[in-house]
Amino acid sequence: MPSETLIQIENVSKHYSTNPLKSALALDNVSLTVARGDVFGFLGPNGAGKTSLIKILVGIMTPDTGSARIAGLNSSTRAAKLRLGYLPERPYFHDFLTSAEFLKFHGRLVGLDDDVIDGRIPALLEKVGLKRARDQRLRTFSKGMLQRIGLAQSMLHEPEVLILDEPMSGLDPVGRREVRDLITEISMTGTTIFFSTHIIHDVEVICTSVGFIDKGKLKGLGNIEALLGKTVKSMEISFTLPFEKDPHKVQTLERARRTMEGWVIDIESAADKLEDEVNGVLGIILGEKGKVRAVIPRKSTLEDLFFGQSR
């Protein structure tokens, strides 16, 4: 049974006027869909068009052509906006408020009753790791704490779709890990998540599907397992040779590199020839009285795909 589409973007283009005679193309005929329950990573370099598309998706900017829909509703309508939670790349908070006051303010903005807000605040603060900061003013928060309270406000009205613009940007490694783990935890509740980033590793770790954008044009789109899981890209053979043997003087092993534990040689070849080449190298190592420590397959990474699409 096909999954329900919660995010639908069709043929969206957007220009920005830089002066009366010139405009810059930010988005060029972009189309994509995200199914219910997916974690979609929108990947691309800075200035590629990620934030422009997100602003259209959350209804704070209109496209020149095309359409964006949330759960079948035009993204510019209030009904669509109530179905989603949003954390912008550079959120601005009323820093004189405490965590609880901040959440109550935003809960009222989306029309929740005070009793409902008060009932949800403790669990939300605990989920984002800010239980002890309930009465702490936001002006005293670190960057990571601000990201977490921002995530809390985006989830307060229990939206079906969560849209996050560069949620790990500017965080130190610990902060990035905390926010990444939190996004993973949220996704396990069935919430559909769309987040943009230029950090490829974060997408590989937490996303089910990905889109690549560069210079406003969508370059690649698909399920991560389908994109990365089909073929082995290369093989890494770790081995040792007798002390008197130098692999650089042995044909086929001259590309080997030394490590602290011995030698390593990388073999890259077409999929239909890779096995034969690996067997050939193993035969040479054993013929030189060497020992094979490990044979490790290397599959394509999103970085391989991303830079391949960007060329």
C-alpha cells in the first residue's frame, strides 16, 4: 500500500530581483515529495536554495511558479501551517522570557488553551533536556540550549510535519550530537521530518531519504538505502608481508600504503570485475608468504553521490 504524501512540491521556481534590470535564480523547477513518517534530508552547499524552498514550504514566501502543499493543503494557508512545526536557521527569541513563558507564548499563537499548554510543557522540556531550565531566562542559554527550546516550541502543538532549517548549524560536536539524537527520537514517534543541512554525515546517520540541490536545481533525489545499498564501490585489503618483503617492489602491490598494523591496498573496479581483481591480489599476497588480515567492502557514500552530482 503506497505511503501517504505529506509534503508535495511541484515545479517550484523563484527569482530574487537584485536591481530593476537583473534577477537571480534561487530555485529552478524543483519537484519532490516526502511520505508520512519519512526523515528527509535536504542537502546542498550554502547558497544552494535550501532556505528559499523551506520558506515557500512553510508559507512565508510565494514561488514565482509551481506549488507547495502540506497534507494536500496549499502551504500558504493557515490550515496547512497548523499541520507543521518550524525551526528557522537563525531563530530570534524573546530572551527575557523563561522556557515555560516562551512555550506558553507560542502555544497561544497556535490557538492552544492554557490548560493544554501547561500540561505539555513538562514533558516537552524533559524530552529536549531542559527540564531544569524551566524557569531560566533564554538570554542565559547556550546555542545548543536555544536549538533545543526551538525544537520544543516547534513540537508544542504536536504537528504532523516538522521542518528544520540547518538545525545543527553553528553547534559544537556535542551540541550537534544532542540535536541529531533528538531528531532521531522525534522521528520514532511517526512525525514526518524535513530538514536542510550542508553536513553530509548528519543526513547519512538519521535520514530515510535525501534530495541534493545545487545552484537552485535539484540534482538527485531518492531513498538512502536504494541510493547507497546497491553495489560495493571498492574493496580494502589489509595484509602483512614477511619483514624482508617490500610490497612496492611486487607487481600489483606497488599501490599499497603502510599503516601502523601493516599494509593496506584499495581496489576499485567495475562491479563485474571487482571480485576477480580482489582474488588476484589475495593470490599475490599469499604467494609472497603474506597474511591477509581483513577484506573490507566499501560502498558508495552520500559524499560520493553529492560531489558526483555537483560536477
